Amino acid sequence: MGAMVRICFVCLGNICRSPTAEGVMRHLVEAAGLSAHVEIDSAGTAAYHIGKGPDHRSRQAAAARGIVIGGQARQFTPADWERFDYVLAMDSSNYEDLIAHAPPEAKQKLRLLRSFDPASPPGAPVPDPYYGGAEGFDEVLDLCEAACRGLLDHLKREHGLQQTS
């Protein structure tokens, strides 16, 4: 059985995309019986929404699929580089912000979330739905679900994660 694996999903404000990815991944990990082996969190590169809950449109779209999104927005901190094994950016802009401040030994922890989706083109983002309509939040859920399924497969393979009884 593998050790605890720690994952942080990161977008700009930590109210739409990264809490959605966190909720989707938590849902998949629980369904796989791996909650005891995977710690999941999210953060933003900016401090715009610190302390606020996820956007109501993200929560509504997720709830329609039986996925719970909660928590409070926080900003990614230097200590997070030590805490997490995987830091997964939603797009290239957040990736660049993160890599610019990453300690050299932590840079290998950073990837784009959609790099775990085998059907995704290289460098593909999870687009920010904040200024759009409800369909954008459904698209974010679709993209996060596909990438998180790939991520879960990766964790099982690379870390030997197995369901606990």
C-alpha cells in the first residue's frame, strides 16, 4: 500500500476551477476507496477572493452531478511547495506564475491538470468560466473529470495506491 499522496489544484482566484477540480477528485478518490491515501486541496495564485466560498455557479453545476464543492478560497503559499507532491495548474498563466516562484527542487511537482487527460492536446487549459454562462461551468466539470480520472489512474500506477477495506 502506498503512502499519503498530497495534491493541490491551483487556478487564479480559487473560487471556480480549482475548487471544482478538488471536489471532482475527492469524489473519484472516495468512490475508489482511496480517501485514506490521498489528501486534496486547492488554492489560487491571486489573493482576490481569500476567505470566500466557491462561486455559486460552480457549486450548482457540481451538485447536479452529485459532487460537493466547499471550502474557502486561499492563496498558494511557499510552504505549499513542501506540503504537496502534485501542484496542478488550470492553465498556462497560472503555471507560469507558479513556476516563477517555485524552489528549484519543487519544479517537478508542477504540471497542468489536463496533462493527465490522454485525450487532451498538450498545453490545453481548463478555461476560466467566471465571466461566462452556466455552460462554461459544465465544461469545467467535464474537463476536470476527464483529467482527474487520468490523475487517479496515474496515482494508482505510480504510487501503488490500493483500496482499503
